[in-house]
Amino acid sequence: MPPAPDILSRSETIATHFPALKDQWKNPEDILSILMIIGGDIVQSALSQLISSHPRPFTPVAFSFGWVAYSFSAILSAVGSRQLVPEPDCRCILIEASSGYSRDVNSWVLSRLVRDYKRRHNQRTGLEITFFDTVPDKQTGVPDRDWVYYQGVLVILLQIAIAAIPGAIDGNWLVMIVTCSGNLLAQIQAALPQWRQELWGARQIKPRKQEVICLTKGNGSPYVMVIRSSQDQLRLADLASGTEAAKGSRLTVFATLALTVLWFVLLLTMQGVEDGHWYMLVIGAVGMLQNVIAAGARREPAALGFHLKQRVTFHCKKVFETLTEAEKVERNVGLDLLDVFFPAGLREHEEKWRQEMKDKYRQEKESLKEISYENVATEKQ
């Protein structure tokens, strides 16, 4: 057993530190500056999820602890990679049915479309292929409002309501000023034009033309999305490739630098709040929760900006059977996906089917050429 004086000295030490601990819990000012430098990647993902289009520039991403950290990382992105949108978090590939050319998807919204797709059949075996058409009277890239959007609006209003409490009770309106300023800076950051240029930078499909693409996670994936887009819609193949023209804007660089300075000023202002730190903690925590939900929530295609109408779905336990059925619906879809799901080669009867389909399409193409030549000759006569 330790001597009695040691026990007494330890008790005196605890008694000495207890008031400081009590003051910290009563007014936790030090923890705010620490919390304001975490969660920048969450804010970036939440922005990418909720960036809206004109004429709806409002982006319901609430003020939270992660905004100061994000503002500093945004400088590195704007000056270095010159890219605001994060890298896709779901690896997938896009195959053009017309040419059979495949490419890795470098688009945030396209990767989220594949990630959030809900299969009709949940069997572990086989392959499911679903065919979609874009809705002609809705433009790709103009997202619908959903529960994630309205949740962000409600959280911002809740933050303002909480910030009004110390002002109404004690006359401390500094909490309200900090909260409104934080949400205003968040809206300015989300309004940078480069966000939409990166997310939706693509050409439009020409009149009387169509685009058919396949989206899948690759070999071993249980599903494939086949999307047929009509004229005046955005080319999804362009989205998958990404666009360098949208990067490197001088406006983005200067605006990001200016916003970082303003976020730093806001951080210093928060340190000047003598009372009401618990209110700031609650406001920041509620905002961080909204950011986390917005960044990771699974959403419908329309909420992501893709307005699709389902045509038909095929699901077979044998992958090859599903591909043959898909070929009956849309030319070249099954043929193009053979190399994806059978990289090691085909069996004899499978190879025979592929060759028969290629021969059939070649004969049809030659027949069309002959008909066109005959029409030209007739017109000349």
C-alpha cells in the first residue's frame, strides 16, 4: 500500500485539476478549433452529391466542422490537379454498343449511378441486364429533388434556429452570425461554375442519332445497365472519359484562395465566442451528420441527374444465356459484353454463336450498301 502522504498528494492533484475539467465541460472552446480541421473529404463528397443546376443554384450542404479543412484541400486541388470533384468511389467500365470500345469510368455521377443501382433479382448467381431509355422531356444533368436534398434544407434551418437561442436568451448573436456566415460561404463555394463543368461536361447527341452504352463493374459483376439516349441528351461516353477543358479555370483558383481566407477568418471569429460554445458544437455536429448522410446516401437515378425509363430486364443463372437474350433486344450489346465476362475465351458453341451473329450483321451491312448504291444510280438516271 502506498504511504498516506502519497494518497493525500494525489487527492490534492485531482482537486486542483477538477475545476479546469469542469470549466472545459461547461464551455468547451478548445475542442471547436480541433473539430474544424477534420472531415474535409466528407464535405467534398457531399458537394458532389448535391450540386444543383441552373436555375436552382442553392446547394443544401450544411455548415459543419469539415469546411475549414476542405477549403485548404481545395486549394491543393485547384492549383495541383485542378479538379474540384473527387475521384469516383465505385470502379466500373462503360462500353459503347456501336463500336465495342470500353473505357474506365472517370465520372463521379456515373460511378454513383452504378453503385446505387437496385437489382430486381437478388440471386447470387447469374447475370442481370436491364435496358433503359432516357426520358426525352427531361434533360440529363438536371437532378430531381429527393429526401437527401430536403434533409439538407431542414438541417440548415435547424442550425439557424439553434443559433437563435443564445441570442434570444442572453443577447449573444455572435453564434447566429457565425452560423449564417458559414452557410453563406458554403453556398458560395458550391456555386463555382467548375463543379457543373466537371460533373456534366459532355457533348449533346446529334439530331436523329442515338447512343447505346453499357455500364458494369466488370467481370464478376451481377448486373449490367444498358442505357439508350436519344437526341439532345448528353453523351454518357463523354462523361465517362471526363473533360480536361473544365479544369484549370483561373476563376476557380482565385475564388478558392479567397474563400480559404474567409474560412480562416470565420475560424478565428469562432474563437472569439466567449459563451455559447455548446451551441456551436451542436450546430457543427448536426451539420457534420448531414454531410455524412449526403456523401454516402444511395439515391435514385433521377436525383443524380439521370432520368431513365426501364424497358426490360433479363436474368439467367448462366451468364451466356443472359447475353444472348440481351442481343435480341439491342444489337451488339451481348457481343460486346462477351469479352468482359469471358476474358479467357469461349466454348465451342458459344464461339459459334458469336461468329454467326457477326456474319449476320456483316451481311445486313453489305445489303444496305448495295441498296444505297442502287438508289444513287437510280437518282442519276
